[in-house]
Amino acid sequence: MWDTICSSVRKTGRCVVAHEATRFSGFGAEILSVVQEECFWDLEAPIQRVTGWTLPTHMPSNGSTFPGQARVATALKAVMELA
């Protein structure tokens, strides 16, 4: 798995990590950490992380913590603006 992710980052110079878990201690933080350690000199833009909402114990009214298209699109635009 790591070889595939790092190969893609080295090829594109960019990385956006999106996942449904909360930002704090989510699996995306582990992915971000490995990419930062292994591909630092290949990155052309800061890594963007799009996560679920940080909620204490309940779900939002729509029943989903997934970041949604608008938030993912914002992260993708941010990582491409530094081209």
C-alpha cells in the first residue's frame, strides 16, 4: 500500500487525504505522516487533509460525518493552486 501511495505522490508532487474519521488521531494522519517522511522533497504543495467533523458523541443531522464533495473540492483546488 505505501509503495503505491508514495509512487503516486512522487509522480504528481501532490497529496490529498480524505476520510470519514475525525481529524484528530484519524487514519489519515498516519497516511500523511508516511507521505511527509518518504516524499518530502517530491511534494510541490502542502498535503491537504479532508476529514469528518470532530463531534463529541453524536452524528450531524444528515447522519454522515463524511467530508462531502465541497470540502474535498476545496482541498483539491488548494493543492493545485501552487502549481
